[in-house]
Amino acid sequence: MHDSVEKYLLSRWGDPTRKAKFEGEGFSIQVWKWDAAVTGEGVDTYVTVGAASGPLGDPGTVEHRAEFLLGLQPGQDAVARSFAALALYGGRNGVSVADGHTVPSDGPLWPGTEMMAFLIREQEAIIPTVQLSDGSHVHFLQAMPLHESELLYKRRHGMDALMAHWKERLVPFWDSERGPDTPIF
């Protein structure tokens, strides 16, 4: 599974600028990074490799798997540890991580930020779903960093309300230096 995902990513963007590997509790996750100039996305792009080792959702449905992608500008390579923890979250906790879910961190997502959770969103525009030779397919779910106030707003009003609020206020969720957007509760 890892080999297929790796080959797919390499065919898309070439060798990553950086790689980090995290292991523990029988799990192994890599975080690969490409600089903004390589992907054409205007952000440094981080992608997990290894989350797709387990099924997405119902354990009986093995054909649905997921990896995660994160775009940040400016890039924050120290996010790799929190991002790997996101990729391990479902397997460690026996839950699926899907569109609209939030996954908390034990602390800031990287040093110097107050963002402390990820919002997970479906996407196809940046990295489309890949069909693997064994018949399974891997979705690349987008992770968006959240401040505590944004997480609370999402819990109270829902994901669609948070997305509408961000759109109305032109909140650049990819800006790694942005302060908390203080939604009106």
C-alpha cells in the first residue's frame, strides 16, 4: 500500500523537499513535504504516507482508505509531528476520520502557534483519489488547522457555518501565521 501511494505522489510532484518518519505502538507514518513552487498550489504541501494502511470507516470496507494533506504558507516543518499524530488518530482510537471531523492535538500544532486542532475536509482538486491495483482506492483528505475559538464555533454551529463564516471574512486557513478568527457565538 505504501509503495503505491509513494509512487503516485512521486509521479505527481517528484521527490519531496523533506521527509519525516514517525513510529510507535505498531504504527509507522511518514510526512512528505513539497515547496509551494513545486506543486503550484501557492502553499507548502505536506502529505502523509502510511495512514492508508488501515481502512477508512467500517473495518469491513477495506477498499476505502485515506491519507491526509495539509497546505501552509509559510511552511512550518515542525507541524510534521502533529500531522503524523492526525494520520495515526483513527487507527489508535478505532474510529474513522472523515469529512467534517475535527481531530485535537495535545498542544499547539507547531511551536509559536495557538492552533491546536485539525478540521478534515474532502477534496479532489489538489490530489485526486487514486485507484490502486488491488482494487482499493485512497482519498487524500485535507487537514485545516484550527484555533480553539474556531473549533468551539464549529462544535456549536457546525462545519458549514464555520466554512461560511471563513468565506464571508476571507479567512486564509492556510496562513500559518494567522491569529484566531473570533467568531460571534
